[in-house]
Amino acid sequence: MRSTLLTLSIKRFHKEKDSSPWIETFQVETRKGMNLLEALLRIQDEQDGTLAFRYSCRGAVCGSCAMRVNGQDVLACRTHVEDLLGKPTLVGPLPLFPVTRDLIVDMSTFFNHYRKIEPFLHGKPISSQTEYSIKEGERKEIDPYIQCILCGICFGSCPAFEKDSQFLGPAMLAKAYRFLADPRDMRNDEILKAIDGQRGVWGCKTVFNCVKVCPKEVPPTHAIVKMRGKILKHRFVSLFAQILSLLRRSSL
Amino acid sequence: MELLSHDILIIGGGLAGLRAAIEAKKASWDVAILSKVHPLRSHSVAAQGGINAALGNAPAPIKDSWENHAFDTIKGSDYLADQDAVEVMCREGIEKVIEMEHWGTLFSRTEEGKIAQRPFGGAGFPRTCYAADRTGHNLLHVLYEQATGLQICVYEEWVALSLIVEDGRCAGVLALNFFQGKIIPIHAKVLLLATGGHGRIYLRSTNAVINTGSGCFLAYQAGVPLEDMEFVQFHPTSLYGTNILITEAARGEGGYLINAEGERFMERYAPHLMELGPRDIVARGIQTEIDEDRGFEGGYVHLDLRHLGREKILDRLPGTRQIAMDFAGVDPILEPIPIQPAQHYSMGGIPTNVDGETPLPRLYAAGECACVSVHGANRLGGNSLLETVVFGARAGKKAAQKAKAEKDGPDLTLFQERLRAFQSELEKILGRKGEEPCFQLRDEMKSLMTYQVGTFRKESDLRIAKGKIKELKKRLLNVGIKQKGLAFNYEFIQYWELGGMLHLAEVIVEGALARKESRGSHFRVDYPHRDDEHWLRHTLAFKTPEGVKLDYKEVTITSYPPKERTY
């Protein structure tokens, strides 16, 4: 019979205790259908109350438990332990963020980038009694980007963010597109201006890592490519207008 | 001593907390939110099926109205809801839902481009506005976005430990900065609790791991009674194994409940509404099938969506499909989902009026931790999200008015004294060398609550529960805490929260023991009928040195006299 003993080698870090991280191995008896978050909670309960990690919903909607497991960035609650049995599993914090303690990372850069895109609807004026009219097609265009739970996994696997921590990052660019494509939002140029540049859409390496790793199937790269198209179209239109006005002036 | 001060401090950053904060901030007050998790990790995010409002967008022979909504809610509550509060919720809910849409919530749409509405349990009209089956996620992100736009201050990953009460008024809170391990007093002219539910006192619960009822306990500890705590909602359909919620929308969209004999058994329990009966009745129906050996081995029945077809499932229930696949390895397009009832919601909580005011001056409450009471003995699906935005906004508005009237600043000596007293108490706890593991006690409490204080209750079980809780409270004193600092001290938090949960469990059991009738979610097999003559009243539980003391108060009836409840 296959062993039901899960071996987790967890990358730990307590800056008051030791300035460098260390690896500690734990073993947990598993049961059918168990996920990695449950295994970690069990370790915290029964073996080591100092093991630090974030958790909340345990149903893959709150975005708390993002971490790196055997080189893949995942939500612990959505990771089945059955797939991890048989060999030691290496569990570490989400990469590219400063580690606060053990599996907890400091996400302040992430949420600073979030604030930079002014992530709230700048609604067109409407009476408080009536709803906006949105066609189902318009809703479906935005819907995939609405699913983002801001877990940070896409940042952890993004080569552009790795190179420059000021790169807005996949989740935020997807969020910017969500407002750009929303027929209720009156912004257009403002959003495009905020994401134009090497720290915006042009910094993306279009390797689609974010699309592959997203636990909620959000496709940030698709949004980035669409926004690049809009910026180029914008530039082309204004260039064309400039030429037209020059021509008009010279013909006077 | 470091002392922080705000006009309005809100504990909890879920829907009710955020909505209250936005309202108070718009009235130009200094508002801060304190939450043990980042606001986006709050349990509101897990709400799925929708939010009720009588918009009348769905095709129906006659137009829906807020009065119809109020009637359905009151009947659903088994006539225990305060009808004036229900009327406020149903009337104001319409504009509050439209407001959420104006702020960016991406509701699903009708063909005409209006907010789509689906049928839900116990409702006479398709009244539940939805964003596929991720309505809570949509609403929470939108409110957090609004709060971000207003630059509302948030103390993320701080834990509220104890309310500071002076001269019969709430003056602030002692809070723990969990990462730094420092206890910091926070003065507030007005303090608002929006900490959500306490589902985690049950073994089988749809609630997030963080739902330990801390706000209810903070209030209870400070001398505020808790109202109607024996009314605990069991959701009919939680995923077998993990008890993650499978939305009522699955039945709203036409899903069937099937037992091991292949029967659509709801015919026996709600012959007219069938699967769309109210939650208390459907949950008891399922539990009866399981108890009478018509369930599947292990204790579950099937929720079958296959006849809805691939397209409808992908369009309306994509989150449900993802949950079933991720957590049970079942694709609902191809196979039925194994489900069983599980604790889901707490109708009871901190008593408030329609403006969020509690019996303790300067203390407000909103959302699941509060009891207005709009849900009475049984909440209808789609009404909890509505409650958070309607009463969150009302409480925020009233709190802002109250803050304006309060002129006095923090009394430094008071905060110093309370901090010192708390710290010396804490030193005793952290120095303890007990051998009892905390998780063991917690797990015993959870099993006890699920098996003895669940969908079906009886005197003998409740007496056992009462004795066991007393024993657990005693054993709690033998729990040792190895870590001495407070930074990242999960052992301490577990211990601290367990103490609170045991008190809440005790209140539930006492209320259930005393209430010798069956009403809504509270079903006593030894008293299977509703008894309006003796029990059409709210329970109030007070914390006294001798234990829980029960008192009662009248139910407010306006236009809907209690009637027999059939579906």
C-alpha cells in the first residue's frame, strides 16, 4: 500500500533568530482528500506553533495562502496532498517578495502597485435610482479579469517583475484593463497613460507565465496585448491628426 | 505608551465593515478599519449566490415589490424577525444594490442589459441579483476598491483583544499588532464591530478558518448581551469532505436533490417549493434522509446539475464547478455533487437597532456579528449580503453623527491602567506550563457542537453539551503556551479565540436548552412545534460571574401577523 505519510521540507525564516533562512522537515499523516493548507494547519497545531503562514477561506477564493511548492506557485488550499506523497515536498514563500516570516511575505509593493492604477470605478453620471445598462457581451469581455483574487501568484512567476519591482505586474495590468473595458467607467486616456511605459504594458515579456499559473484562470497577458493595441492605435490616430493639421497649415 | 486615536474605529474589513467605513469617511470623519486579515481575505469573499432586492427585473406575471420581499423574509424567519427592521432592509435594499452596481459590481445581466435576478429559497419572486456564482467576491472587491479610493486607513493583521469600557460607554480597544507582537490601545469616539460569524465552533461549517466570533465575544465580555444565539443556520448543501459551500443558486438554477434510492426527496418536506424551500427545511430534509439510511455511505446525498447542461453550468455556476472539481474531484457537468448540511450562518449576535446602535453607548455593530434582527429564526439566502450593505451604511452614518457629538479626547490614564491590567493578566497566561493541547480542546468542542447542537436537538443532548463545555472551559486553564512573545504567536491566538468560542458555544446551548419549541433553524425533537404563546420572543444572554443569564424581549410585529409556515 502506498504510504500516506506526507513529508514537507519547509523553508523557514525568523529574522530575530537567524538572519538566513533554514529548511525544516515535518511529517504529517494524511487522509483522503486532504489539501496542503490542512497539512500546514495540522503542523501548526500539533508540532510547531511557531510556523507562520496566512490562511482564511480554505476554498481558493480569498487569496491568502499563495506559496511556492516544488518550484510551482500555488494556493496551498487548492493543492492536493495525494499529489505530493512519496517524496519530500519543498514548501517556501511566494518568491520575489520580501519574506516577513516563514511562508508570509510582505505584499506592500503589490498593493502599492494596485493603488497606482486607481482601481475603482470612475462612473459616468447616472441617477441613483437606475442601473447602468450593460450588454451581456460587454460583461463577458470584463468577466475573466474580475475573477482575480489578488493572491500575488502571477507576480511571483513574472520575469518583468523579477527584473524591476516597479513593474506594475500582471494582476494590476489585468485590473487596469477591467476598468478600461468597463462601459460604465469614464476613463480612457487616463488608464492608458498610467500603464503606458516600460513599467506598464511595455515591460511585459509576453511569456504567458501569469496566464499559466493563475489559480482563477485570469489571462493578464491577453489584457496587456489588448492595451498595447489600444495605445498604438491611439498614437497612430494622434500622429495622423498632427500630419493632417500640418498639411492643412502648409496648404493655407 | 503608544496610543492611537480615531473618531471611528471599525473592527472587521468584510462587507459590513467596509460599507460602514465608506459611509463614515464620506461624512469626513477620521475612520480606520482594524482587521485580523487583509480586508480582501474576509469571509464575505466566499458568498456565492447573490443579493436580494425587489428590482423586478426578471420576467414574472406581476411586478415584485419590497413589501413582497419583506413578507418572504418574515415568513422565512418563522416570524421571529423584527418586522420594522425587515421593512427598512427590503425598502432601502433596492437603492443599496443599485449603488453597488454604480460602484462597479459586475452583476450578470438580463437580455435588456439590466441586473439579472434568479430564484432563491423561500422567495416568491426571482429576486436574487447575482454575479454568476461569485457575488460576494465581486461585492467585496468593489467595496475595497471604494475604500482604497477614499484612502481609508487599515490596520491589517491586527487582532482586537478587549474593549475598553468606562462610565458605561465604550472608549476604545486593546489591539495586538500581530507581526510586531505589541499590544496597542486605540481610542475611538465610536467603535463599530463588524467581525462576521462564529461558524468555526462547529466541526462541519462552510465558514472560513478565521470565523471565530471574536466580535460577539468582545461585546459579550464587555457586558453586552447576545441575542438569539441558539438560531444557527445549517446550509443544506456543503461539499462532502471539506464542507465548502455549494451555493443555493445551484438549486435556484434548477438543480435536484437526490437520495441514494434515486428519489427527489424534497417532495416529502416542501411539496410546492421542492429544492427551493427555505434553508432550515431543506437542511432538515437532507439530514432526515441521511439519518434514515437513504443517504450515501459516509452521510451525504447528491446535488444533481447534469440536466442543466454544460452551457448553463459554465455561464451561471462556474465557481461551483471549480469548487467541485478542485475539492471533490467531481465535474458537475458529468456527475452529481456529494453534499451534506453544515453550519453556515449565525442569525443571532450583538443586539442592535436599525442604526447599528448596541445597548452599550458608543458601541455599534453591523453584519453577521449583529442581530438587528432581520433574519429571526432562519435567514433566507441572499439576505445576508443585503444586510451588510444596508445596515453597514446605516451604522456608518449614525456612527459619524455620534462622533460629531463627542468632544472629549482619550483619557490617557484610563488607557494606561487598562493596558497594564491586561498585560499582567497576559503574563500569567504566557507563563503557564500546562500540558493540555489547545487544538484537542477545540476539536472536541467542534464535534460536540455538530453532533449535539446541530440540525436536530433534544434535551438530553443539550445537557451533555452543557456539561462538556463546562469541562472544556476548565481544561482550557491547563493549556500551556510555549512561546513567550506575542509576535506571530499562533498558540496564544488559538488559545485566546478558543476561550471566546467556548463562551459563545455555551450561550448557544443555554438558549437552545431553554427554548422549548421548534422555530426556524432551532428544531427540538422533543418539542417539534412552534409555540408563539410562550416563545414568540427574542432571547438575550448576559455574561455573569455565575454563568449565562437568560432574559427575553418582545418581537416587533408591524403588518405581518404570525401564521403557520408551509412551503
